[in-house]
Amino acid sequence: MASTTLMPLDPALSPQRVARVLTISANLLPSEIVSARRARRSRTWVALALLVVVGLLASWYLWADNQVRTANQDLGLVTGQAAALQKSQTRYQDVVDVQNETAAIAKELKTLLANDLPWAALLDTLRNTGADSGITVTGISALLADAVSAKNATETLPSKTGASNVGAVTITGLGPDKPSVAKYVDALGQLSIVANPYLTNATKGDTSWQFSVTVDVTSTTRCGRFTTKCKTSGGN
């Protein structure tokens, strides 16, 4: 029969110290294996990044290609509509021709009527100017100046506005007295459509004074439908 001998415990080794595990660790892997693992992880991340970039580029290419196709379809549709409209214009060619002819006629009239002079408005202005003075205009005779002679004339007096003279008008009428006639002559001098009023004759009658006045017609009177718009007032 075997016997067991109990040895006394070393007082320096308590049960708690005997059961304690020492916290000692060591990495025994070779550095080559660690570097290889790190390289594999790096290659994996690079590959994933490349896949993401390629996926984004592919998505952008598909979107751009779709946009180009849509634009080409719209362009084809608009081109077809334009061709159809151009083809349909032949039905209205007569209207287009009339519009072109109207524009050409208006241009020619503008050239032909560049020196148009509204005599009705001018005569009304000469009559109405003497109303405040008690003047009654009994006759008006007008004469347009020749374009060449008017341009080369040196004896014609200038107007107050500096406009050239394009003709002359002789006005005959009746006034209650000499101051009224003089007032009418002064009123004519205030107009811009005529210039240089000059009393050529004044004769006393039984009940009134007979007179005649000459005035120059200035270029400011020129107006018309196809040139400078006329003033609706008919005044100066």
C-alpha cells in the first residue's frame, strides 16, 4: 500500500498567488508574414476603390449616353417640324410676295415723298395765326423753290431756327387797323414753319386795311405719312 506524504506549503506562496496567471505575451510570427498580410489588405482596399471608381464612371457614361440620345431625338423632331413648316410655306407664298412688294413700295414712297409738304395744315396755320389780331386772310399764293436754286441761293435770309427755305408764300388779307396788321406780321415771325415775314403793301380802305405779306416756307414743314410724322396741331 502506497503512502502519500503531505508537504507543508511554502508560506511565501499563497493560494491566490499560485492561481495567478502571468500577463506575459510575445508575437512569434515572422515579419515577412505580417508584411504579406498588410500588403494583401492594402491590395484589397485598392481593388475596392477601383471598383467604386469604375462603377461611378460607368454610371456617368450611361447617363451621358442617355442624355445624348434624348437630345438627338429632340433635334430630329424639331428638324422634322422645321422641314414641315418650310414645306407648308409654299401655300402662303402669295402672301409673302405681297408683303415684300408692300415693303418695297413703302420704301420707294419714303424716297419720293421726302420733300412732301402738307399745304392744308400750312394754310390753316397762316389763317388761324391772324384770328387773335382780327385779321381775315382773303388769299394765299405759294411757290416752291427749285431744289438746285434753293441750295445755291445766297440772297435768301435764314430762318430763326436755322432751317433752310423751301418756298415762299404771299398772304393777302384785311385788318381793322395798322396795329392789327403789325401784330399779325409779328405773330408770323414767331412761327417755325415760316420765316422772314415782310409787309409788302398796306392800303387803307373804307372800313379796313388791305395788306399783303410775304413769308418764306422752311423745311420744318416737310412731313407726311411715309416720312417725318406731321404734328397734329398744325401749329408751329
